[in-house]
Amino acid sequence: MRHDIVRMAVVVSGLISAAGGLALGGANWSGQPYTLAVPDHITGAGQARSGSLVMTLDHDTPCTITLSVTKAGDEVLASAGDTLATSYKLMGAALQNGGDGDWVDSSTFLTRNYSVPETGPSDGITIWVRAAASSGRANNAGTYSASVILTASW
Amino acid sequence: MRRTWMVLTAVAVGLMLGQTASAAGSAPASVSITATVDSFAEWANASAAIVAGDWTGHVGAVDQTRTATKALTLYANVTITLTPSSTGTGILTNGTNTLSTSYKITGEVTVPDAAYKPAGTGAEEFFAAANTYTVTHVAGDGAYGINLLVQAVSPNDRAPDAGDYTCNVTLTAGW
């Protein structure tokens, strides 16, 4: 009898352990930290340059991706008070309808949410960013920075 | 014994269901983004032209002075040196006839010309190698107004041939 109880306890422990290992009912972004450097530089007024980054979403439940920033304005590429017109796209086969078909201005991007209706287990989500220089002047030379937070909720 | 198994199984299933139906959660990921703007300069209109209507009038007499002003815009995010040059002489010409031609640069250069400088490459002339102009970049500006002024004077001892007189000037922005 005592032997059976020990054996059953092992079985239960194994089941619990398996449940934790699968991370049932959750999602996680792997490969962080994420950095996206637009590869081509801006070399003239009115020029636009874009770049992309594939992020991996591990999940075993449907989820929704929302956008946010740490502080207001972080979504706009800026350098020492100067800014570039910043647009985004979120794309991926796992997103409902594949995500954005066209560029979304930075402020609108923060209001978007993207449904991931399937359960993974691992999906590539691509974030695109476009930086556009002013057309009526030369933006200051330098490196412009921005940051956005993608949150997968379930 | 059988009952014990059932209880433990129920506990195990309960624990798993508890995990499966876990409360809503969220996973954030921050993306840092950079883009680079290089130092550059370019003219808003790189092939500007001064046409007949830009002049203060046609030449209609001997020793008559006419002028024209062309407002140009330079986009720059670095301090610039402007160097004038010409693929020809920079002198207004019609066949073998010429008009005495001189130039001035004014606008957002550090030392604008106070007087016209004759076309030519000699000392104190407009196309002299030493005749350059500085446009000082101010962070956050990036657009500078530059004026090219041209003065044409007809000869004082004869009437020049009637017709259009042409020449060209290149303003090169370097840094």
C-alpha cells in the first residue's frame, strides 16, 4: 500500500511537471532583446527608409498583440529634438488577415491590436518601421531612436 | 486502494485543468529602433534658371545696367562651403557679343557680398578659387535661403546685337 502511494505520488508529480513544462495557456516572446536598425541611411530631404525585424512568439493559446510605449512619443524616431516621420507595419501569417497591408502612422499604430487566433506553438511576427525625412529641409544628421512595446495577452 | 487512485487522479487532473485554464496573462517585448541621417546638402532646385522675365528689364540702350535675382534654397544639415564656377566664362554672350557680367551672393551666408564681382577667375573676381561662401548650419534649421544676383551692363560705346545673351553658373555645396 505504501509503495502504491509513493508510485501514485510520482505519477501526480510527473503530470504536474509536464503541465508546467508545456506552459499551458500562455505566450512568450523569445529572442529578446529586440533591436531594429534601419539598414539604409537617409541622405537627402524627403527620403524614406525602412527596415524590419522578425520576432518569435511562442504560445499555446490564442492571444492578442497590443502596442504601447514607456513614455509618450517613444514611438517616433527622434534625435536631439528633431524627428523623422515614423510609420509601422505588423505582419505575419499567424496574425488575423496577415496584419497590416500598408504603413500605419506611429500614433495610429499604438491604437491597433492584432489577433493571433491559432495556438502556435511558435510564430514569426514581423515588425516593419519606415523613417521619412522632412521634405522642406535637411533633418539633423545623427542616429534617431524610438521604441515600442508589443504585449501578447491571453 | 482504488479510491486512493481516484482521489489522486482527480487531484492531478484538477491541477492540470488549473494550469490549462490559467488566468489571463500577458507577455511584453520591447523593440528598440534606430535610423540614421547622414550629413548631406542638396539644392531644392538643382537646375534653376534665370529667364528673361527675371530681369529688371531688357537692355535697350548703351551703358545700361540690368539685374536679376534668383532665390535658391539649400537643404543642409552640416556647415557648407559654396563655390561658384562655370562651364564657360560666366559672361553673358550672344555670338561674339557680350555684356559685362558680374555677380553677388547674398542670403544666409556668413559674409554676403556687398558689391558685384566681375565674372572671371582673377583675384577679387567671382570665379576665383578663393571666392567661397560659408553657410553655417544651425541644428534644427536645415533650409537656407541663398540669393544669386546677376548684373548685366551693355557697352558704353556701341549697341550690342539684339537677342538673347546666355551663360551658366554652378554653385557647388561642399562639406
